[in-house]
Amino acid sequence: MRRLTIALAATAMLSPVSAQQLSAETDQAMWCATAITLLDAMGVYPDSAPDAIAMSRLWLQPAFREFDRLGLSEDAVAALVSSYNDELSMQLPDYLVSSDPDALRLDINACIEM
């Protein structure tokens, strides 16, 4: 019963976010910013690539402009950020082990070569 209550609460929290339709550009921006941040935190962000913090900020700027345009609350944005973290926390380890680009939903190289 407790799990059901938690699941319903989580669904209610996420409903306003999932009701909003993010553009493909915003999705890519959030995905890339999250991927770069996680790669850097894991210590595997390429030394030859542009600065990870600067790249993340470049990707986040258009995403947060879109969030403002959509009128998303801080809680809704936090839920989105968490969902991208969850997604990439599962995908990146597989990619790092296999080097298979199909392990990732988007092209990581496009994120770094922005």
C-alpha cells in the first residue's frame, strides 16, 4: 500500500511536467547538458573536449529559456532534471563499456562538438 501511495504521489508530481511538450531542441539540450555533467563527474569527459562546465551551461541556456516560456515551476524543472539524470545514469555506463553509440538515445559527440 505504501508503494502505491508513493507511486501516486510521484505521478501527481510529474503530471504537470509530462503535460508540457518539450521541443526536440530542449530535449537535446537537457540530454547533452546532463550527459556532459555526468561524464565529467565520472572522470571520463575527454581532455581534448571543450570545458565541461562551459559546455553544460551552453546547453542549459536554451533549455531554461524554454522552461521559462512554458511557465514550468521549480518542482517541475527539478523533476525533469531528475528524469534526465536517471536516464543517463543508466545509459552512460553501458556506452562506456561497449562504446556502442546505440547504447545512448542521442549522439554524445554532437553534444561535445556543439
